[in-house]
Amino acid sequence: MEAPLNELLFDIRDRIGHVTLNRPQARNALTFAMYEGLAEICRTIAPGGEVQALIIAGAGDKAFAAGTDLAQFRDFSGAEDALDYEAKMERVLTDIERCPVPTIAAITGACTGGGAAIAAACDIRICNRGLKFGFPIARTLGNCLSIGNLNRLGVLIGAGRLREILLTARLIEAEEAEAIGLVSAVLENAEAVHAQALALARRMAEHAPLTIRATKEALRRLRVEGPGADDSDLITACYTSKDFKEGIEAFLAKRKPQWTGS
């Protein structure tokens, strides 16, 4: 299922990929096709390829994404529909987490439901002062979060706070989000958010690609599998790479390393 061309935008500029959730008239509520399109973008970014960092943003300044478009649920009729939906969502979020380059959620305004889940799956989140983050489903839809989502969010904001915001159905605002580490920066407006996201992306695009990938994957495995997760492939890939040798020689020569991702 492909998203209409105007609902999910993707372009590459100077090694930075830019994804825009483009339904501002619906506060960028996501259709199933938009979820699939975003996952496909993340899956097809090649290690060491043209894209060195990815920014995900919502069109306009009112919302990053206000969850799943509720019209998508009207045909649900039983357990299979519900289980298929949550399995699909977990695949999408895992594809975002497994994207081999750094991912930045540039959040302006509302970031709820599926939008909040996408932001939580990104590596870095920044926002403007209009942030409203959370899952107010206990007072709106009456559905629930999967254990996979609860695990991801619990690691990010703590199990106690997660329990509290879900049971009270309240939203986290910008000041609290920064204080608890949910976001790394709070900017005044949408323009400042996008400028900061681009600056972060450019900075990370200059770093060692293998180190970036190993760090992201190791953190994902730690969250999913715990401290006993196997990381031998990640350690081997980095320490036996040409980039590691280049890093040593560049450091000793007091010059900037030239990373190749190999």
C-alpha cells in the first residue's frame, strides 16, 4: 500500500533525508499507507549511502502528527483486525529504530498516539513550546498500547511516569519534556525547530557511520533483549573496519578522519 504522493514527502538535500507527514488539514493524522511509506523509507536507506541522517517532521506548525486517522479503524470487526494493526505498527516502529542513520523527530505542536510512537522510535527529539505529547486514549478512543510500545516508552520516560500519563490521560508539555529527557531541546517556534534539526543532522552526518549504526543497534538490542544481548557482530564490524584504522591514524596525525563506512 503506497501513500498518496502528497501525503508523505521525502527528499534528500546535502546527504540529509527529509520526511514530511503532509496532512496539515488533519493535523497530520497518519493513514496506514503513510505508516508503510515511512517504514519503507527507513528500510531502504543504505548504510554508507546517500543519506547520512534523517529528519522527520509534520507539515505546518500545529502538529507533528495527531495519531492514526480514525477513519482507518471503521472497518475493524474483530480480534484479527486489532492484532494485525498492532503487529503492523510494531514492524513500522522497528524499521524506524533500525534505520542505519541517525533519526531526528522535529516536533511542532501536537505529538500524540501514533505520532508520539514514531517520535519515540527516533534517536533524537526536539520541539517547540507548543508541544503536547502523549496517548490520551483512556479518555478518547478506549484502545490500548501494545507491550512493545509500552516497553519502548517506558525506557524513554520511565515506567512510573508512563503509567501516570496513560492512566490520567494527560499530555506532556514542552518544559516537562525537556526536564525528563524526552526532548533534547525546546525551541521558540517551528522555524527554529527545523533549523536546529538540520544543524544536528549535519553534525551527525560527519561522524563515523559504523559507530553510529553499532550504537543505534546495540541500544535497540539492549532495550528488547536486555544486558545479555549478543553484540559480537557489532564490535567485530567496528574494530576490524577500515574506518577504525583511519580514525587511529587521523588522531595520531592530528587531522580530521575521512570516514568511508567500511
